[in-house]
Amino acid sequence: MSEHDHVPVAPADCAASAVSGPYWNGLAEGRLSIPYCTRCERPFFFPRKWCPNCWSPDVSWIEASGRGTLYTRCMVDMPFDGRPAEEIPYAVALVDLDEGVRLPGRLRLADAKMPIGDRVVLQFADDPAAALPVWRHE
């Protein structure tokens, strides 16, 4: 195996921490969990120890619907991070969830040119512990 071979890594293995663990573990189990402040009763993203709205440490987790609106998208046409050429191009996106937070992710290639403002839904991989979910047109 050369230094440029792409070895799939389970998402939680490369990004999980004590703070973000519930997010990554939820994805691995096929559900979308987001942090929620029990003091000001607002969800937020990215995971943090304190609520970014009221600075309370009273953070819990809620299951999100996985539905939202496409905020922006772009194509990645140049390989980096050892990604194999057959995975290029791919589309990345920011999605405004119905719960009120904005999440990053990838779009299905078939949806890479969908209009900003269209509705999307999260689609989990066949093995969510080994591959990140992608957004698809609703």
C-alpha cells in the first residue's frame, strides 16, 4: 500500500471527542443527534461544552429530523487528503435543519446542481458506522 492509498476510516474514529461523541455515535447508529441547551431551550451546532447562546453548561442531546433546506453548495474537483480519484468530484453543502441549526455535509452527486433553497433529507449509508451520511433532494 502506498502513501496515497485511501483507507476508509469510520467517521467517529477520526473526529470524536468527549464533547462531540454523541454526534458521531448517533451517526454510526443511523440517527442524527444535535446538542441542545436545556436552559435556553435552543439547539446548536457544532458540539460544545457550553451553549453558544446563553453560555450555560446544561447541554443535552436531541434527535433531529434530518430534514432541512439547502443553504449553499460547491463542487470539489481536486483530490486531497489521499482521497482516490474515483471519488472526485463530489459536492459539499451547508444545510439549515428544520430544528434551526446549520450542518455541513456532502450532497449526492445526482443532486450536486440542485437549487439553493430546495428541501433536502439526510440519507444514511448502508453501514453508517463506516461512512458519513449524505444529503439528497427531498
